[in-house]
Amino acid sequence: MKKDSFSFLAEIALLAEKKQIINMAVGEPNLKLPETVTESLAKNFSLSQNYSSPEGIPELRKLIQKKLKTENKIKAEKTVITNGAIEAIFDLLLAHLKQGSELLLFSPYYSKYNMVPLLNNCKVKKIPFQKNRPDFELLEKTISNKSKVILLNSPHNPTGTVFNKEEIKELVEITEKHSLILISDEVYEKFVYEGKKHISPARFSSDVIIVNSFSKTFSMPSLRLGFMTGPEDLINPALKIHLCNVSCTSSISQNIGIKLLKKCKNFPDLSELNNKRKFVIKTLQENNIDFIFPEGTFYIYIFTKKNSNNIFNKLKRNGVLIMPNKIFGNNKNAIRISYSIPQEELEKAIAVIIKTIKGD
């Protein structure tokens, strides 16, 4: 029986638990917080036994709004703390997509973006990248009177593409022209290279919803801590779903989030991660393997010229776990790898991947 993408993701999560496999599938940065920070967290940790408000602890929301204002040049109208970024996206899509409406996604895209359309009979319309960049002419042609939401992810999972300022501004102009809701998933905002800069579309419009997470920025996916922020009239419908679904986010995680925002001003340090990135790029180029040049994230999107499901199965048998392209809503033969693993494992895994793709 053919598996849907969510069953397949569950299978990958189970495979990742095996000790004998090199895991290049899961999106964890695996960066260590400074010891001074972890020691402070341990010493000053207070076990909260109470619910927070559904919106989240006020101090945390204020710190996030301060961060947005100083770092991103954005004034946040309303902020809600969620159980990771994915809960925020789920709440927002469920609130704003009704039966028969359309969600617009640049393709390839993060697999869980289409979860709500599958649940409530909405339609996903894909806008494939052209020459590894967003195609706005195609976007305009794709928009219909049923189009409701466009979901942007930059830096982009799975390709590592970073939308530049001109692209972001053009996207904002199109969404305003067609009265679309623009949700900007910015969980990889800190992971940019080659002099690239993350630019939020909320800099050019007050009607943008931003989603972000502590999982990537602070390498703390176990916290399950994220947030959504934007205009009150767009956030409030999602807040109702958040309240009904989870009541609130863990107060323990929120208190840790407060300390992280106060103490980790210069985190993350990308030097080690960038060296791994350069190693993979150089090795793939030397072996004439085609890929999208990664400007951000910690992924590389590799073209296989063969069925990516077969490549996935061959690599799995050889002890390497990757993400095949069927997860990302695109028909091209490609795989996504994460290079945020120990260097020794990285070198071994890349050798296996190259040998498998070449068919040696």
C-alpha cells in the first residue's frame, strides 16, 4: 500500500533512532549552547506548575517583540507563543483556509505545509522554482479567486535558497494586489552564508504574519517553543484554535526561552557549520553531482537523475538516512541532506551518497 507523506515521515523518525544509521534526514542544527548559558539555565531554573495565558508569558512576548524591532526592523502588533513553529502554521492555516480555498506554495516545499489542506479539503497550488529562484510571473498566473494564503519560507527548506530584497518586495506587492494572506516562516533566519541576509516581508507590509521558533535559532528543538506574530485580526482566529487545541505552551519551556533571549545575543556561531557546508559543496562539485547552491539553512538539495525513492532505499540499506523528494511536493529526482552532523559521519555519508548516485 502506498504511504502518504505523514506516514513516511513517521517511518523516518523511527529509522533515525537506530544507532547504526547516519541521520542526514532530521532538521536539527546540533549546535552547542555556551557552557555559561547552560550552567545559568540549570542554576536559575524554576519549575512552574501553572498554566500561562493562551498568548504566552508577557515577558517572553515582550522580549520577542523587542527582538523583532531591533533585529528585523518590524513592529509586532500581536504575538502568541506556540508549541514550536509547526503548531503556529497549523493554527494559522486551519483558521484562514476554508473548504475549497487555495494555499499557494513555492515548490519544492516543507512537507508539513500541506497538512491542513489535506484535512479540510483545500487545494494546494504549487509554483515550481525556475532556475532555482521563485517565479513571480508563474505565481501571478496561478492565483485565482479561490486563492487565500501564500506561505513563504526563506531561508528555504529544502533548497537553502535565500530570497533577496527585490524578490521579497515583489512578493509583498503581489500579495497586496490580490488580497492574499502572507505567512512568512522564518525559522532559518540565522542560518545564512555567502554574505546573504535574511529579510522579512513584514518590513514592507504590516499585514504579514511571521512564524518563528527556538528549535533552530537556539538549537533547542526539545523545548517545542515557537511563536506567531502579526496583525491582531489575522492572529486572533488562530489564537482560538491554539486555545482549544493545546490551551497554552509549556511554562517551563517559556521560562527557558526568556533566559535564552536574554543571554544568547551572539548565538548561533555558524563557523563550524559553514565549514561542513563548504566541504559538502566542494566534494559534490569535484564529483560532478548537480545540486542547488545553498545560501542558507543547513541542507543541500541534490539532484540524483534517478528515482529518489530508490536512492533513499539504497542509502538506507547502506546506513545513511536522507529525505527523498516525494516529501517536498516536487516530481524531480532529488534528495535533501542535512550536513549538521559530526564531521567523521559527514565524510563517510557523503562518500556513500556519491557512490549511490553515480551507481558505482
